[in-house]
Amino acid sequence: MMYGYAGHVLKVDLTKGKVIKEELKRELIQKFLGGRGFGAKTLFDELAPGVDPLSPQNIIIFAVGPFTGTLVPKGCKYSVISKSPMTNCYGDSEGGGFFGPELKYAGFDMIVIYGASEKPVYLWINDGRAEIRDASNLWGKSTFETTELIQEELGDKSIKVACIGPAGENLVRYACICNDLYRQAGRTGMGAVMGSKKLKAVAVRGTGEIKIAKPDEFLELAKEALKKTLEIPATKMLREQGTLLQIMASNEWGVLPTRNFQDGVFELAERLSAQYAIEHLFVKARACFGCPVACGHVRYVKSGKYKGALNEGPEYELTAMLGSNCGIGSLECVIKAAQLCDELGLDGISTGNVIGFAMECYERGILTDKDTGGLKLNFGNEEALLEVIRKIASREGIGDLLAEGVKRAAEKLGKGAEDIAVHVKGLELPAYDARGSMGTALGFAIADIGGSHCRSWTMGPEISKGIRFEVAGKAEMVRDSIRARTLPDILGFCRFCLLDFDTYAKLLTAITGIEYKASDLIEVTDRVYTLTRAFNVREGITRQQDTLPKRVLTEPLKQGPTKGVYVKREDLDKMISEFYKLYGWDENGIPREETLRKLGLEDVLESLRNIGKISS
Amino acid sequence: MMPYLYADPSVCTGCRICELVCSLYNEKVISPNKSRIRVVRIEPSIDTPISCRNCAKAPCAEICPTSAIYRDERGVIMVNENQCIGCSACVMACPFGAITIHPEKGVAIKCTLCGMCVDFCPVRCLKIIDSEKLSMEKRYKFAEQMEAKSK
């Protein structure tokens, strides 16, 4: 009997049109626990280095963890793992909503998808069975239409759908996967990988159960965890204000990306704030599966030129990137933009970063009216913002260039565009200016998936302790934050309002019947993070790529508490060296032999030896 | 008066924690499909928990061919699992979808007012109440509103 897991893996070969159901291997559980851990291990083992992420050789994996779909607070998450078409490195993204739990109730902990179909298809998983179905009628449809059409075709409104929109079909490199309408596995271009495989959607219905080793004990522990979660001040704040509460905080901290990261303070921030949303646009707070926080806010524009625009969201990241970063001071316009991104299947973070970049290029004359097809791409031009989002998704005109992301677009443009492209390893930076705290700078530089806040978030604690511009101790802070944020992706819960490792170890023990200590869980996060580092090393990543955009390293911010601040190269170097040391990686960022052995990654050691990355 | 579980859809966030705790407490497994309370989400803004209302004229009890459905001393409609044959007549009769057939046991299952979901609901949208008390609460709320306006 397998407690806490569904017990099965679904393998799908889209080239051959076949599905196979296999048992979930116990060794995989022992070392990697679930979710992102399962995916990272499977990708490392099964994907040869050097594969084009948008070729049929790439693999895409959906995985859930032992907390997904259980009574652990916020146990709603699934991970999508693949080689990223943005970074050519390891990529993953996590989605909330209801899709992950449904997959587990349908009897699967992981789906591994190989090959590519010739014609558009979708995968239909129904209580332990799976089939590949024709999706010709869905191709070209928005994520909303796709979801509804599949539910209609299969005759069940409770079917959960994760799908791509036109952006994914058109291989926009930062296309996302959209599930349950308003939830996204947003980052690292997982939607483009699905598009390259002509896989429009994964639809799931599950009526099964998750067996719990110690149900009575688990009930008590879950109650305690729920109580503790509700006592965290952020829980109440997030429910009342949504993640938009961060807009004014970031603005006060001087880290709100403004006009393509030229500034960290936006004069119209209040118009994007939680307070503004509550007063003018709020409909209701909605939760993902099993979540007591309910940070999702449904918002509706009642009047004006965006009348009728509706979104569950927009959340902080998208609002800052498509708002202040594009010089847009209208939350109504951002709601419309968020709705478009959701429908078309675009990652709002990368989209906002890319458009901010394009606007700066336009204002500097790097992009001209000829390039934009007459579109006046100035900062703050709301119509142009919405139009360019549509063009990106369809790769029409200027959209074709911008669909490649800032790194590739800047390389093609030349004329100094590379100096203003704000990304790490090809992934656009999110809505916290890296100059605002040294921990953030380090976290973005070394993140395995490129410029992302999904790996570590130390800015808040750094600011509250008054140490944000200090270098000392930051490697350790970032390491601890990575551990705390990796665990949720592995076990399948949300990274907001976290409790301590001890609590999670007790919950996992009660669910699985296997004894876990906090130190065991920490070790698994280190194993997974070192494994994905090894994946990147195998793909050719070196210390050189663990860096920050030129803007962050040379241009001081202009106003507020971050005025005059930029990240000094030598400071970054010092932190990176310390960080490598903490993880047991050498000066070049290659995991050391003893580290790999200690983590039980002997097969990874072998793999790195075979290609000469580690001497034998 | 018959007590029942009252859910306020204007407060419910649709998290479905009630479904999880219901199945864990009553069935010792996690399975929304075995929960006696179910949350229905209608896009974009309705989340409504649905469970038995312990109707005064309970159609499920009236239609049950084996008289397996009865009212206990608390006034709660209960299912005698030994008498139930799993014919689904009650499912057909219930206007709310609040009674279902257990997928393995083949007997009708419904809310027994154990109150676990009330304890776990993170937004306090659930409570056990009867119609007299509920209408009284509403009268007071209405009167308080009038009082506030009169100031």
C-alpha cells in the first residue's frame, strides 16, 4: 500500500500516439519525494544534453507531491518540468488551482510526455485511464474557450484542464500553461514546449482517493497547521488585499520595476495598488484548492474604456511588469492586459518585461515606426500595450521579434539593445529590482531557471533587518530561502505563508507512514537543487552565466531609498563564491564529487565525469 | 426545529477544505468524492458549499423503498447502512444533490452534522443552525442596519 501517493506514472509518447501506465518507483520517492523533485530526476535521467527545447526530443513532465490534494494547508500545486526554451537550461514552473489535486485523484503522481504529435491533440485522463484525443477544433482557441470546449465535449463541468493558448501554439518562448482558467504555470516557457509537441491540453477527472497512513494523527496535525497558517499576519493581509499589497511596499522600498527597470519608484503606483483595487474593482476573494489564504481576487471593471474587463487577479508580479514597468498607471488597463495574457497563454512577467524593453528601445530609436508597423510604443501608451500583447501571441509584425524574449530580441537588434535587456540566462527578471537588496541580486544571478523570484525571496527579511545593501551573510540567507521555497514545489503546496520544516516533516510522516525529520527534508531540497545545477552544468552553464544584467551591474537607481544603488561586480562575485561553497560546489559552480556522493547522486557524478566536467 | 449546515456563499472562497476534512474524518481517506459536503464553483464569482438541509418533509426519506432513511433524536436525517440497498432513489429525489452513493460501500451517504467542516472552514462561512435561529439572526441584522441608518 502506498500512502500519500497515487502510485502511478503515466508515460505518453505523442509521436507513436501511445500511453503506458507504470508504477511509481519507490527509489524515486525515497530520494526525491515528489513534484519538482520527481521531474528534475526524470528529466536528468531521460533527456540527453544539447537537445533543442522546442524539438520532439524534449520531454515535458507534470508532477504532483505527497501534499497535493490533501488537507495540508495550500496543498494545491503541480509542477511542470522541461528543458526551457528561454534559457536552454533546466526549467520548471508551478501552478495552483485545482488541476494538481484532480490529477492525483485520477491516480497519477506524474505524467511524462515524449515526442511530438503531427496533428493537434489533447490528453484525456479519466480515473486511471488515459487517451490521446484529436484537438483540431481547439487549435487557435483561447485558454478559456479550450477549457470550456473540452468540458463540453466530454460532458463534465468538473473536468480540470491545463492548456495552452495561441501563444503556446505559435511557440512564443514565454508561453505559459493555463489551468482552471486563472491559474498559470507561468515561467520558463513550458507552454511553448507543449505547443512544439502539438499538445493543446491535458484534461483530468479523478474520483479516487489518497490513502493516509495515520488518518487520525494527520487530522490533528492538519488542524494545527491550519491554525498556525491563519495566525500568520500575511495570511489575513493577502486575503484582504491580494498580492497587490506588494505594489506600495515595493514602491516604498524603491524596487518597483518602472519603465524597463530604469527606476524603482513609480509616480502612479497608487493607481495600481491594493487599496485602489478594493475601492473600485474588487468582487470577491477566491482560493486555490485546500487554501485558507485565498489571495486570488476577482476584479471587474464596471465603467470606462475597459468596461467589462474581468480577471481573477491580476496579481502583484503581472501588475508591476505590465503596469509600472511599461509606464502604465491604470489598473483597469492592467486587468485588460492580464485577461489577454491569460486568454492567449502568455507569462505576464516575461510579457511585461519584454514590452518594457521594447518601449525603451522605441524611445531610444533602436526600434522605429517601421519596425513597430506604426505602433507608437512609448511608455504609458495603453492601446499600444494591449496591441503588442496580441501581436506577440500571434507572432505578427514586431510581435515575432518580441516573442523570442529580451535576450534573443536584443541580440538580433544590436545597437546597444543588449545593454537594456533585463534578464538572467535568457529568463526575464520579475518584479523586484535586483539592486534593491543584495540577497535578491545573488538569488537572481544563481537561480537554476534564470531570472526568477521563484527560487529565493529574501528582500522582505533583508529590509526588515536593515541589512539589505550588505554583502555579508547573504549567501546563507539565499540558501535558506531556496531550501524553504524548494520544499513546497517538491511536496506540492504553495510557497506563501510558510510554516517550519518540523511541521512539514510531521505532516509528511503522518501521511506516508515513513519517518521524516526536518533535516531529511532539507537534504532533499539540497539534492534537488544540486541535481538541477548538474543538469545545467551538463548543458554547458558555467560561473560566467551566473551573472546579472548590465543595467543592474552598472546603472544606479534614481529615487527613493535605492537612489544611487547598483550591484558591484566584486560584491556579486564574493556572494556567488560563498553560495557555491555552502552548496558544496567548486569555484566554477560545478558540484564537487564529495557533495554528489553525500547527496546520493552517484549517477549524476558518473554523468558529469563522462563528459569531463568532473575529473575522474 | 431541524438543525442543518448553513453555508454563506458570499463568504466561501471555494477552497474545498470542507470536502477534505469530511472525507478524512468520516472515511479515513482523502477523497472529495466521498465527502458529504461539496463546493460548486460557477465562474466567475460563485462558490457555494452544498450539503443536506435536513428538510422538514425530507423527500429522500419519503421515497426510500427500504425505509433506510430516518430522522434521529437531534432531528438529523440519517441513513441506516444495513437497510440501504443503494438504489439511488434518494439521489433522484433530493433537490440539492446533497445525498450520494458511496462508491465502494454502495450505500447512501450524507451529512451527519458532525461539525468537522465547521471547525476547519478558514473563512467561517459554515455553521450549524436551525431555521428559527437563522431567521432571528437575520432579523437582528436587519434591525441593526435600520438602527445604524437612523443615527
